[in-house]
Amino acid sequence: MIRSLYVRVTMTFLVIVVISMGIAYWMADQIFTRDLSGQFPNQLDRSIVRMEQLYAASSPKSLSIFIKQVAEMQNIAIVAIGRGGEVIEAGKTSAEITHLLTPEVIENVFAGQLQMLPSQAEGETSGPSSPPALGRKAVLGERDWAIFVRPDRVPEIRSFQRNTYTILITLLVVGCILIPIAARYLVKPLKMMTEATKRIATGDFSVQLPVHRRDELGNLADSINRMTLGLSQLETMRQDFVSNVSHEIQSPLTSIGGFAEVLRSEQLTDEERNRYVGIIKQESSRLSRLSENLLKLASLDSKQHPFEPRAIRLDRQLRDVVLSCEPQWMAKRLTVELLMEETVIVADEDQLSQVWNNLLANSMKFTPDNGHIRITLSEESGCATVRIADNGSGISPADQERVFERFYKADAARDRVKGGSGLGLSIVKKIVDIHEGLIEIESSILAGRGNGAPSGTTIRVMLPLRSAQLQAAPAGSGEKDMG
């Protein structure tokens, strides 16, 4: 079995060339034979008539010599048969004509019929076709003769054979040289792609194929390059993810293990023991939150997370979230201001509730004591727009571009103190994307205060308004100040 694509392509092209040449030769021979059959009968008939006229005008002494001279001058083969069985042959192919004659054919000619003899005897198929022979009765002197004439291998036949064989042999030789080269040109990119895919399969995502073609192979190479780039990015994300998860898990585990070992000491006071137990509990809660967030992200990424949209009063949901967080913002003596319009959207209530809880928790975490948080809700350009603004320390422009990345922390040390894992905003971004919404951050850093400029962060969430099938019960809207 031929397994090489290069050999297959080469052999296929060569077979096609040989078959094409055979068909071309056969068709050319058939066309030439047809032309000969249509043109020569009339010419041969006129040749016999002229022979009669010339014989009558010259009255030669020897009929045999006369026929040979006519055959040489007109380049034809002549066979003359008398009623008594005499045979006179002249020309190079006269013997072939004699070989084709039968008593029936001769009798038909003497009866006054024109007889066309085939170009070759029945059963003979080798070689190119020759012109047919014509037989008719002629009167030479005072005797009747059956005259059969045929062009004696006309130059056109020889030229046709020579030119045809030359052209076909040239095509075959040129094809045998060029087809392997062309096949190698076609197969070479496929070999490169095969080697590239083998490297990709081993984890080497630095492969980049040269794209110099604009055909299907060029498109395939470009697709492989884009696939490799995507796999490389995914691999980088995977490595970062594993590294971040390992780091986030290792830190609390180290604390738990260390303090658990300290608790085995019998010299600890009750106060120290309670403090260490509290730390272990705090780190355990941190691990629990990390595990829950990872599971949440995995569920959202799988596209199989339950998504149950229904009509909800967004202003009511925001107010409920603020009230549920009252102990936290009251502990820091924060002022929380609500300015909301009555708004009904179609969304997954549980998922959106997690969005508002995460965003509000972030604002409370980084807003100083006695600070201010302002939450507004309005309908703008077909969207429900929620703004959560605080007067905290702010986020630098460089960090604003990456805050939605998983495990990214604008200030890693500060987040560890405050118990953050860097997954909250990633979950928020994912949920907003599922709802076909948009989330943006506007922030100025704390250093701006020295110039009289305010600091703080504003997060804007825009969710598309959809026609609600369910109408929420009317409720008062307006402004409420909680502090």
C-alpha cells in the first residue's frame, strides 16, 4: 500500500497524463480517418477518369508500364484486374489492396458499382488508419478493367504520425519531470503542518507557521497559528491559575498548621488559646470562601450554570442588599446613600444579588471610616444603569485594566490583610457578561487629594432592559439616606 501522499499525488498525475494522451491520440486518429474518408473518394474517382482519358489520348503500347507511370506521377497505388483474371499492380501499397479484394467485390465493380475498400483487413487493428481504396470499372483501350486506387501513404499520414508521436512523447517526458516537482511543492506545506501539530501535541505552543499563500493551505496554516496562540494563552492562564490557587491555599494552610501545632503546648493561657483558635477559624473561613468562589467560577465557565431569568424590581433588590450589609457599614460609620428609580428588568435574581453583594463589599472594604458610599439606579439608553461610588483610596489606571482578572490584586499585601482572594470581581464580570451587560470602573487615586482633587472609585454596571412578562408590584421610589 502506498502511504506517502507525495507518491500518491505523483502517480495520480502521471496516470492522468498517460490516459489523456491515449484518448487524445485516438480522437485525433478518428478525426483524421473521417476527413480522409470524406475527401479521397471523389479525388480517387477523378483519378480513374483521368487515367481513362490519358490512356485514350496516348494509346501506350504497354498497359503495365502506363499504370506504373500514372502511379508514380500521382503518388497512388493502383491495382488493375481484367475479366480474364489478369492483375497489374503499381505503387508501394498495391499488394495491400490486392489482399483486400474478393471475387464478390471484383464482380460488383465489373457490374458498374463503385466499391470502397476498408483501410485494413478485418481483424487488423494495429497501427494508424490508412486512407480507404476505391474501385470502379474503367475502359482502357477496348477492354474492361476493374481499377482499384488508393493514396500511396500520403505525406499527411506520415506527418500526422510523426508529429503526434513527438508531441505525446514530449508531454510524457515533461510531465514526468514537472509532476514530481509540483507534487513536492503541494506536499511540503502539509509536512510542515504535520510537524507543527506534533510539537503542539507535546505542549510546545511557540510554533508559528510561515503564511505566504492565500489558498486553502495558507488559510489552514493561519488557523493553526491562531489556534497555537490561543492554546499558548490558555496554558499561561492555566499556569497562573494553578500558581495563584496554590498560593492562596498554602497561606491559610500554613497558618492553620502553625497555630494548631502551637495549641498542643500546655503552657498557653486561655486568652492565647482562644486567640489562636480564632485565627484558625478565620483562616478556615477564608479557605471556605476561596473554595466557594472557585466552584462558582467553574460553574459559570461551564455554561451549565442554572440561569433562571424572570422579571424583578432592581431597585428593591439593591435596597435589600444594602440593608443586609447594614452591620458592616454601620461598624465603620459609613454613610450609604440610595438614589433609585423604579426599574423592572428580566434577569437571574440570585446571580445579580451576588453582583451587588460583591461590589458593595469591595466599596465598604476600601472606604475609610466615616466615609461615603452612593448608589444610584436609572434607565439610560435602553439599559438599567447602576453606579456604586465611594470616596476610598481609589485604583490606579494600570490596575483598572486588570482588576477583573482572576486572582489579580491591586495591592496584594493589603488584600491579604483584608481577606480578599482576588476572585470577587472576576465573578461579577462573568455574571454581567452572562446577562449581556457591561461593567466599567472610574477611579482616582488617593494622591490626588494633595491637589484638592477628590479620590474614590465609581463602578458602573449597565444591564439591558427587556420587556418583562411579569410585572412587579408597584412600590415607592425616591431617595433614601442611610447613615
